[in-house]
Amino acid sequence: MTTLSHPTPPGSSPTARRVLVSGASIAGPALAYWLDRYGFDVTVVEKAPTVRGGGYAIDIRGVAREVAARMGMMPALRAAHVNSRRLSFVDAAGEPVGSVQPEQVTGGSAGLDLEVRRGDLATALTAPLEGRVEFVFNDSIATLDDDGDAVHVEFDSGTLRTFDLVIGADGLHSNTRRLVFGPEEPFHRYLGHVFAGFTLPNEFGLVREAAVWSEPGRSAALYAHEPDEDLHGFLIFRNEDVPFTAFRNPEAQRALVRERFPERSWHLPRMVEGMEKADDLFFDIVSQIHMNTWSHGRVALVGDAAHATSFLSGQGSSVSLVGAYVLAGELARHSDHEVAFAAYERLVRPFAERNQALATSGGTVLIPGTRQELDARNAMLREAAAGGGMEGGGATHAAHSAIDLPRYE
């Protein structure tokens, strides 16, 4: 195999540093890309059988665009750009409230932000790693033993290996975080909502747009890409308590969602029917991860494992890309991993927390909690549709760029 030469930042000597990255969604491959570029020996382990394709579209905005540009991904991402044209809202009876450009709600920049399917982003991240980074699929970390000099890992498959560093990039319900920092509960912040996501046939005439139905504490959304593709349905509702008993019971999940959306208006009956039949139902709670530290010894966390922002922020993937870039750069800059981990956290934590805060204001747009909030949101939508802006858009845009991105090469 031909080995490509990549620049390494001055003062670093990572050639013998073996790094295990757990998770091959967004943060994991992004981190692997930069670590490989700096000369690290990288292994990525993923419990799924392959990199997941398809999926709903996600946004890449603010400083995350610059990270994507430095990775050389912009041509592939522009080619995969979905370019949603409209976001429409209807009331409880299905009557139109207003239609706006998505950027008026997200605080993004029209013509600059990228909107790509999660699978297309994963492909763009992993394609350059073929033949360079070891991927181990259908496996996961069973135990970690950090003896101070190395991390000894036993995988679910029974394989035993040793690494210099282990990075958990395995999402909101991180297995790596559980093994090193303990159960999720102390770090988990429930934002009071439950959601069900699924695909269903596009029988609604939607093309590159989204439509949202809302009642206080409940919303239903249809999100379409191309006319000949299935669309994505989301049913979201306020729930005071975490529905623990439903997490491992798909029938209980369907029953709970069905009970919360009994209306016969708009497309709700068809959506509930689609949810009942879907073989890709994804049921979870809207939540974030808040930790006092993102590292312990030779193990660190990145992306949602460290600081999940929740989908209400619209920034999970963007913050993950930025965090992976900074973590790899600091590890390449500093031979001492503890110094690198501290520098990474010092730079990224304020940015992550600023974007976590978007979930509160974003939730009032997507899921107004009270009749007063719903009426206020609808008034803003009507003003925006008439040519005005959405209140808070400037603050949202500022959060997207709230970090000075270092250069490591």
C-alpha cells in the first residue's frame, strides 16, 4: 500500500501513538481523518455492520464549513447539497400559518450553509480513509484498562489489543463514557420532549421542503428531499417524565406516540399509520450531555459523547466536526496527551455550551410549550413570511461561529 505524506505540526512526534476511536458516525471519522493526516496509527471500531447511509438531512454551518473546507470535502458536500427551499407551518386544523426560508428559522446563511443527508456526510468523511485507517465493524469495546502507560482494550468479539489513547465518539448514549466515567444519568439533561422518527412514502407532494403542524407541547413534521424518495416523519411531544419502560419495547413506543396524536386533521392520521408500519422507527428523548471534564487519563470524549447539543439546536454535527478538528490538532501539537486534552477542552467547551443553549430558544419555534408561545411564534412566522426576520436569528448565527478556529499546519 502506498503511504501518502501529510504535514505534521512542529513539535509533535505522534508516529508511535496508536489511537482507538469508538464510533463511525460523524465525530469519529472526522477525528480519524485528522489524526491520520498528522501521522497517528488509527483504528475505528463501530458496532454497526457498516457506515450508515441515507438518513435525514443535517446542516453544516458557521465554522464547521471551514473545517469541511480544510478537509477538502466541499466539492462532495456541494454535490450532495439538498437545498431545502421552504419551511411551512400549519395550525391544529391544518390551515397555513406561514412559509419561510429555512435560514430564517435556523439563523443560518442562505447560499453558504450546506444541507446534506447524514449518510452522504458519513461517506464524504470515510472515503478518504480507505486503505489508510483500520475500520472494525460489528464490534464494540467491552472493557478498558488504562494503566497509565497504555489502554488495554477487550472487544465484545473477545479480541484483546493495546492502544496509547482511546477516544469515545460514540454518541449521546456513549459506551466509552459509561465504561470510563460511569452511568449516563449524572451527565444526562432531559429537555422534556420525546420524539419518534421514521420514513414513509411521499404522498404529500413535498419536494425539498418541510412542513410542521403544531399544538402546545406537540409538533409533527414532514421533511422531503426528492419527489421520488421516501420522506422523513417526526412526531415530537412534551413528556414530563422519561418514558423508561418504552425504550426497549417498540410496541410501547408506538402506543405512546399514537396516544399523543389522536387528531384526524392535516396529515396526522397518515403519519401515525406510517409510524405504525415503519421498520426504521427511531424513538428517543430530546436531551443533552453536560460533563465537568471530557477526559480521564488516556481516554477522551468528542462529539455528542462529550456535549450532545440535541437536535433542537440543529448544531450537533457542526459542533462534532469542530471538536474533532481541534482534538486531533491539539494531540498533534502536544506530545503530552493530558496537555492536549486540556487545550482541546479549553477551546471547544465555550463553543459547545453556546450551541447547547440554542436548544431552549429553538424549541419554542419547533415545539411551542404553551398557547402563548404558539401564538407568539405564529406571529413571528407571519412577519417573517412578509419579509421580516425571525427574532433570535442573529444570536443563533453568532453561536455557529463562536470559536476562533486554530491552524495546526
